Amino acid sequence: MFDLAQIAESWGGADDETYRTILAIFVPEAEALCSQLAGLINEGNPQRLQRLAHTLRGAASNIGATRLADCALALEHAPGPAAATRFAELHAALRATIAMIAAGGPAAHG
């Protein structure tokens, strides 16, 4: 779910104080993006959906949350009808990512 090697390279490790601060910032921002994405699924604005999915992918990649980043990428490139399925996968990945962060983050599970 998290790429510990990438976290070590980017942040010095999953137990780095700055990284843990970024995780605390990430959670509410990712939840807000996911909420916005949910509203866009049936709105018929694929460009905005793609931009928000891209933003979430970048944020997830920044913290090494590979599963979530992969799901955001899939949503970013999903054709119209497939977007709802890809969003459901992304939402599940976000819930799992947040649960892991709440349980001590990738340092506690690495």
C-alpha cells in the first residue's frame, strides 16, 4: 500500500517527523478531493474529474501511497461509464490508506 523505499528516498523514512506532519495534512485534503470527485462522477465534467484525480494522484505519490495513486491514475483515465467503478476503487483505497495512517502510518506496518 505504501512504497517504503520511495518514502525513505523522499523523506528519510516513514518515521521522519516532517513526513508524519505531511501525512496529517494529507488526510483531510485527500478526503476533500474524494468528496469533490464523488460529486463529479455523474456531473458530466470529465475535464474537472481528470484534474482532481490527477491532483489526488500527485498527493498520494508524494507520500508514497502507491495503491491510492494507482487508483487515482485509473480514474483519471477512465472513460465516462467506467468512472463510477474506478471511483469506488479509489474510495476504498483512500479508506484503507487513511486507516493505515490512523494506525501509526507506514512506519508501524513496514
